[in-house]
Amino acid sequence: MLDISWEEFKRKYPNLAREIEEKTMCISIGGIRWENGENYDELRNPDVVSFLRRCDTDEEAYEVIDYLERRGEISREYAESVRRQVREKGVRSFGSRKPMGYYLMKYYYGEDV
């Protein structure tokens, strides 16, 4: 990742190095992936990640991926890359599980879910 050693980085950027070591500013990022760059509306057009975040197990995730691929909603290449991520990192690598009532809480009540 870095082309310089950690010691050199600490010498050049002592405050930044201290913040990294102390984890002063740790921010959780809920990332969403799109197969293309279009605007995303999870209420009207959920993507594979939205469905996978409903799964409890990796086996359920594989079933969802197979189903979406069979229906032609995702390409074979994209399905393989998603399967690889599930295999290597698990279904939670796509984000935290969406609980029952997620959309109601988030979009109707405006709660941070």
C-alpha cells in the first residue's frame, strides 16, 4: 500500500500517524455497490446487495445469487464475482443484515438503520 516504511511515514506525518495508531477518527462506511454507475433506488429497484443483506447465512446468499442469475437479473460474470466475495469474506462483507421492517424504519420513520 505505501511506498515508504511506517517509520518514515511517522517521521514525515507524525500527527496523521498518531491518529491512525490511536484510531482517532474511525468512521463506519455502509458501502453500496452498483453493477453500473446509474442512480440507485433500493425501494423501487433493489440490487443483489440489497437481497444479500437480508440473508442470514452464506448458503442463503448462494441461493439468492443463483436465483438472480437464472432470471437474468445479473450476468454470469457478476454472479461469479459475488459468489467469490461470499466464499472469501462471507455474506456480511456486503453490509450489515437488514432487519425485518428495515424499509419502514428507514424511509417512513426516517430512522438510521
